[in-house]
Amino acid sequence: MQSSTTIESFISVAHCTSLLQVAELIQSSPSDSVLRKTAAAYGMVLVAGQAAQPNTYFKDALTMLNQLGHAKASLDAASAHEPAVAQITSSLLSVAQVFLADATIPCTEWPTTEEICSVVLREAIELGKAA
């Protein structure tokens, strides 16, 4: 992703509306590292966005993390486990996991899936700026 990346960087992959489409785009672009990294970040944000629902249950937050874990595995496999793609997906999954762990007070309080999605989106944008 380019150094001036913001949410607009996802325009090149925003035509994808499912994780399968993102994975297919990654597979069909083996020589375009920038597109593959952008697509991987977008795929993780897409899954988080699709899982984000107004809710109040801890189980919903865990389900979102499980979906992000499956998305990471799918996107890594689509890229033939390219290290740059795996680093993006690992970072985004990790930031969601750490946020949930740090913001949870057992049996009392935990972040919503919408809050987790916001954290994933912010990190995806930051990763793009650093690349």
C-alpha cells in the first residue's frame, strides 16, 4: 500500500463484496504485491464489517474474532502464504484480539463488535500508511 494510504486505498478492491472475491483477486494477481496487501487488509476489514452488529453479548465478540481468524487463513492461503500478506492479516487479527482482551472485564464489560471493527479498520489504515 502506498505511503499516503487512507480509506481511499481500498477503492482498487472495493468491488469485492465477499471474502471469496477478495481471495480470488489475491490469487489472480501474483505479481502485484501492493494490490495483494491492499486486498488482504480490505478482506479483513470486510469480514469485520460484515460481522459487526449492534449487540451486547461477549459471544458475539468471540464469533467476530473466529471469523477474522478464518479470514486470515483464507487470505494467507490465497496468497500462497506470501509473508507480506501474512503480516497484514496477522497484525489485523492480533489488534482485534488484544483490543478484546484489554477491554474486557470478565462477566461485566466487553467491547461490541462495532468497536472491534473500528479498531481493525484504523489499524488497516495505519498499516497502509507505514507500508
